[in-house]
Amino acid sequence: MVLIRREMGSCQCRNTVISNNQSSSKIPGLPARTAALRLLDAVCHRGETLDQALPVATAKLANPSDRSLAHNIAASALRWMTALDAMIDSATKKRLPDDAKARMALRIALVQVLVLETPQHAAIATALPLVHGGPRRLVHGVFSTVMRGLESGALALPATPEIPGETLDRWTDRWGEDVAVAAGHAWAKSPPLDLSFKDDNAGPLEGERLAPRHLRLQPDNPVTALPGFDDGTFWVQDLAASLPARLLGEGDGKTVLDLCAAPGGKTMQLAAAGWKTISVDNSEKRMERFKDNLARTKLDAQIVIADLMTWEPSEPADAILLDAPCSATGIFRRHPDVLHCIGSRQIADRAEVQAALLNRIAPWLKPGGTLVYAVCSLEPEEGEEQIEQFLENHAEFAIIPATDNMLPEGIRPTENGCVRTLPNMLSDKGHVDGFFIAKLQRKG
């Protein structure tokens, strides 16, 4: 444990009082905190992701900055929840239930002070109305006790947030302690901004080039204000997420099926590389954003909104890229909610869906064609074990080993030629998302 990065100063919360006669609706900043509470409730109690919960939770917030603040508070609370709960529990004689509104309000208040650098008086003033009709004195007392503990040095925020227990145990067992520790370090920071380009010309943008048609920038860059955004020269895409399409190489007018294609990053890569792309996804809403991205980048693809278990192509394709639905544990840096929603049962459920999809699409590939299977997951059941089982059931397929020259420096193929990205890779450059990728060929 290390002391928090800035001095707490005098405990301003001690004399903070919210009058019973004061209208909560007039408290500055309260609507955003109320939305943050709704977001946390959706994730912790209903198992929704932040993205799923955001439209409803922030529906009453007219200002985009308020919506952004609500999301930031909730995401930060989820990221640091283990440390926040330990502080809360140290200040109560009887442990508050996990689903208690008082615990939720305290998480929101504490993370604002400790991580988002909100003044103490503002954090508690907007937290107490969240337990309207509930134990406001308890919330105020626990908050004050934690603040005193931080000032005295009896309490401290750890250097990095702790990966939730089940996930930490699972990753330590499967990838080793070094990877689990690196995951904590990756989780502590805002991930860098990775851009994929239509060609090798990044224009006036400056950053670190980790691969062809790629540039890495600092996370605080406003994407829509960057030179070239309006002209459609680039799109946002983590370096690891760009690898599946990179393994397919240049298209030369051949046909590729991009399956589970939204929000479109891989389709834009494939179209820019000369593939005739048919992009299929079952989400009409996500495909609307997809269409906007295609229009902005002036790239062409055939868009199909359909369920892959009922749809099928009119003829076999030269290549297929299946970015399969998965647990998404590999993108925990940007989506801290997944580590609170995903456990062994959810992983097993998604693995069943992936196996069904692989079996369904296998006949859609021409003899001699290439299938790239990818998941943004750190779970072997969805990656290594999934492909091992597929190859046992489909003798007509074999792995095409990836080579070093296909991959960015610092990422190497696995022993059998697949690609596995882990949190300890490129750690000195801002890390990468966790992916598994296999390139297969259907024998002629």
C-alpha cells in the first residue's frame, strides 16, 4: 500500500450539512451523481455493462459533460472498488451489505476525492442526497472517518487497483503472477488512444507508430478535433484489435465476410486493404454507428443486419473474419465493468455460442480460403481451447502460423502459430488489450 498521491488537507466534510429543507434538485452536480448511482446499480445488481446502462441512466442529463462525468465516476468506482470497499469496511462496526445504497453512495463520494480530485465538501454534498430517506448520518460519519484515516496515514489508496478476486485468481492460475500484476498496472491508467489509418500517411498527427497504418497518442486527445477526423483518414482502434485484419493481408479484390462486424474497425481495415467486404452484425443500433464510420472514411462495404445462425451467404467466400461474441475480459482497461459482470458461468455460456458459430460458418469458406477467428478475451476457454476443439471436429482446417513480420514489435506468435496478447505486453508503451487470434486455412 502507498499513500495517496496528494495531501488530503483539512477534512472539509466534517461540517458539511444538507438541510432537510434544501431541494436536492438544486444541488449543483447532483444529477450527474444520481446517474452514476444508476450506472453502478445496473452493473453490480443487474449484470449490465456500462454501455448497456448508459442511455437509460443518463437520459435526464441534457449536458454531454454531465453524461461524461457520470460515466467517469461509475467507471472509476468500478475500477477501484476493492480498495474503496476496504476503506468503507474499516470505518463501520457492522459491514454494510454489498447492495446497500449507503455503500454505493460512499463509493461514489470516495472515488471522487481519491481519484478524480473532487473537493471533499462537493463529494459529500452530492452523496448524501443519494440516500434520501436512508442512513444519511451513517454515510456522513463513515466518509468523515475515512478522510481522517487518510490524513493520519492509517488508510491509503494502493498504487494500483486490485483485479476482483475471482478474476485475479483465474488469471494468476492461467497466465502467471506477472501477467496478473501487469493487469493491475494497466487498469490504473487511462489507455492510450490508438488510431488506424486508411494508408500509411498520418498527416500532421504525431505519435508513436507501433505498426503500419497505426499511431498511438496520449489518452487525453479529443478524437473529433484531431486533424484528419472529418476527412475520414483514421478511426479509433486498439492495436490488438487491429491484428485480426492484419493477418489477412491485402485483399486484391477477393471477397471476405466480416462477421459480428460492428462497430466497423475491422471492416474499414479490410476495405482499405482492397477486400470486397460483406459485413454482418445482428445489432441494428450498432450498425447505424457502423454506417456513419463508413460514410466518414469513404470506404465501401456491403452491410447486412442479420443473425448468423439463420443468415448465410449466397456463395462461399475467399476469407472469413469472425470476431466472435465473448466475455470481453480483454478490454477491461476501457470497460472496467466487465470484471464485475463476468464469471465462470458467463465464460462457459459464451464459449458455447462461439463453438456454434464456428461450426455454422465453416462451410461458408472456399477450399483453400482463410478463416481468422478472434476474441477480445483473456480466457483460454474462448481462445486456445475453442480452436483446439474446432480443429478436432474439422479435419479440413489447419492453423496457418503467424510470423513475426505480421505482428508489431513486442508481440510474438504462440508456439502453435496463434496470437495471444496479454496485459504485460508493451507495458512500457501503454499496454494492449487482451486478444486471442487464430488464422486457419480450409484445405483444398
